[in-house]
Amino acid sequence: MPDILRFDSVSFSWPGSAEPLFSGLSVGLGSGWTGVVGANGAGKTTFMRLAAGTLAPSSGTISRPDSTVCVDQRTDLPPPDLAEFFASSDAEAWQARIDLGVEEEWGERWDSLSHGERKRLQVALALWRQPGLLALDEPTNHLDSDARAALVAAIRRYRGVGLLVSHDRDLLDTVCAQCLFIIPPGASLRPGGVTSGMEQDRREQSAARARDDAAKHAAARLRAAAQERREEGERMAARTKEKTKNAKSNKWDHDGKAERNLAKLTGKDAWAGKQAAALSRRAGKAEASRAQFHVRKEFATGFWLEEADYSRRNRLLYVPAGELAVGADRVLVHPDLEIYPTDRVALVGSNGLGKSTLLRYLEPRFNVPPERLTLVRQEISAEESARVLAEAKKLPDDKLGQVMTRFSRLGSRPGRLLESECPSPGEIRKLLLALGIARGPHLVVMDEPTNHMDLPGILCLEDALADAPCAMLLVSHDERFLSRLVRKRWELVPDGPSRVVLHVRTERI
């Protein structure tokens, strides 16, 4: 089968969904990388699974290369062929391990690997397979700058049909020759990276909105003119009725002048009615023409932590200097760790140094009432995501409405979330934020806050945190995100093979 992926009139609906996710979707993709972009919950992962054959369409046909590999964005479970990968001594396996910096002993300790290490291993194993179609879902999540550069170099050498589901603008612009913008129930294929595609979309939407506004205003003017003609006709009809009455009672009108005048009025009355009908038809055509402009509905985004406040407690965290095991043969050495009520702290460092381990150690030591702590972990399992959504659905209507309003203002549609049984990783992060915000946090703790989040959600979150009065601890590799928010850094630095040192650095404001 040729190296091409083709969707022909494909439709797909999830059970219980009121509307199809895709309807009549037709698109053809050849060799090279195609970015798949869209809002959280728009259907990017569903498109990828349909392409790879792990989901079947409701209708239509999908043609694909003979071999497909799909790398999920979650890192919960080890790949099924992990042992085979490490047992292989062929050139492709060695090349994949070298390209992604995969160490031999990783095959024996999946559970203790960082999520960044797991992601590199997932991608290395997929490249080793050399499939005709390779789909990667958020491959740069969890990766530090060095690992990210290695991944970019490795996937650029792939020569099959590549699907890259990502919100990483730099990655999409660097690797992709075209991008497929998912906007249910369809999609638009645009040449170039995501930046040029978004700009083209912005221009097209601006032009479509201008044409739609012109058609709407033209229809309104025509309907107003039709109404004027209609009212004029009604006035003429009233005058005709009166003249008819007078003509019949005028016994002195021997030459029929009254009847001739009556005929003229009746003609004018009919003309006004015809004009009104013609103007109404033109208004209807102007209204109907708006359907061709495909103007998307825009939803309000942006929020702030309305109920957030700073704590009146002296310190929200105090851990005396000490050591913490961050692996079987490595310790993390740290000074006194303190968080005050208005502190903004970034925990940074390369993959595998122990950031998430340290965060788990600190969690029970936060001096904050549980209801005043908003905590979003690095990875939320599918089972936990389904549980959180199920609990949210049980909220009273007024509380659920408030949470869904905040969820919507992070750029995703509540209707799609509430119809699903398990939210996407990006949607669950937004839902946890919406639930946490409702409690009025004194401390916000997020591990890799921009992972899985779409661009509108990241920008809204960044704005909200920038204005929040509460303390925060953010674990992230996203320097663009951190640069606006933090004033203090806890940086993990390796000090030999078995020791990591945490340095505290306060930044100038």
C-alpha cells in the first residue's frame, strides 16, 4: 500500500453524543510530518486513533499504510514491546536508543523513570519500528531542552506518513510541512507550520466575518425597506376602503371621477405590496448567503482567581535542610525550604533529577487547609480523570454551572466534556483548575502546568496566575511561561553520579 493516509467522507460519533465529532471529513496526507492542532477536546487524539486504525469510523472509509504505530500522550503504562526493544541488537534499535539518549537499565525500571524519560523511551521504541504511519501525541511533554532537541532531530529523520498532535508551536513550525486544524465537525489543511496556518486562518475568519456582517446589514436594510412598503400599502388600503365608501355614497359623481381615483389608489396599494414582497425575497437571499462564509462562533476566554487570597499564616511550608532519596542510588541535598504567603516559586531542573519526587515529598508538609490548596499533578491517569469528571457531574446545578463557566473560559467547550466519560489530559487539567479555583486557593501547586494544555488555555492560565494574590509553586520546563510568574527558583543541579543539589535563587523584580 502506498505511503498515504486518506479519509473519504469520514464521520464519527461517540456513543451518547448529541452531535458528531466528525462529519463528511475528507483529507489526504502523504509522506512527511503533518501537525494536528486544535483546542483541548476538539478531537485531535480521536483523529489520530482513526488514522492508526485503533478506532473505526461511524461511516466513510480510511486508507492507510500497512504498518502503523501510535504513541499516546499518557505515560502511565510501559509499551507492550518494551522487553523486545531492549533485547534487539539490530541497527535500528541501537540508533533509536542513541538518538533519544535511552539507557540500557531503563527497561528494568519503568515505574521509577521520570515522565520525561518515559516519553523519550516511548518515541525511541516507535521509531525503531519504522512504521509506514507514525502518530505522536504531545511528544515534547515533560522534556527538558536537551531532550527536546534530541527528539526533534530524531523525528526529522523519519520518512513515512507522520502525524504530530501538539500544542508546541516551535516544534510544529520546525518539523511540519503542513498542519491540519481540527474544528468539529470538520478540519482544514493548511501549508506550513502552525504559526503561518493560524495567521492564514485569522485572515480568512476576518474576511468571512466582514462579508457576513455586510450580508447581515444588507438583509436588515432590505427587511426595513420591505416593512416600510408594507406599512405604506396598509395605509393605502385604509384610504382605499374609505374612498370606496365615499364613492358609493356620492350621488353627484355623474362622470365617475371618484371611481377613477379609487382605481389609482388600488393600483398603488398593489404596487406597494409587490415591492414589499420583492424586498423580503432579496432580504431572504442575503440571509441565506451568510451560510457560505463559515464564520466560527467566538467564546469569551480569560478569568482570574476571584476567590483567591493570600494566607494569614506565617509560612505555608518549612522543611529544614536535609537529604531525600530520589532513586535507588541518588540523593537530593537541599537547604531550608520555605514558602511564604505571597511567594512565587519555580522548581526547575533536567529530566530525572527528582523534581516530581520532591514535590510528592512536600505535598503532606504544606501548611494550608486542604480546601485552600489547588494541586494539579504532572500526569493524571485515565481512571483518575474519569473519577474526577464523575464527581464534578454530581455537583449541584449552581456549583456545576460555575465550574463549567470557568472551564469554558479556559478555551474548551463544557458540552463536549459533560458528554464524555473520560476527559482528555488537557481537559482534565482545565477541570481540576476550575474546581480548585472555586475553593479560593491560598497555594497553587502545578507540576508541568502547560503540558497537554492548548494555547488559549495556557495564555488564560498565565494571565490568571499573574494577577493572583496567592502563593504558588510551579514545576516546569516552559521558560516562556515561568518568566512572567516567578520570583524565586529552586534549581536542581547534578553533583556527580549519585548526588543532586538544590540551589535557591531569588530573582530581581
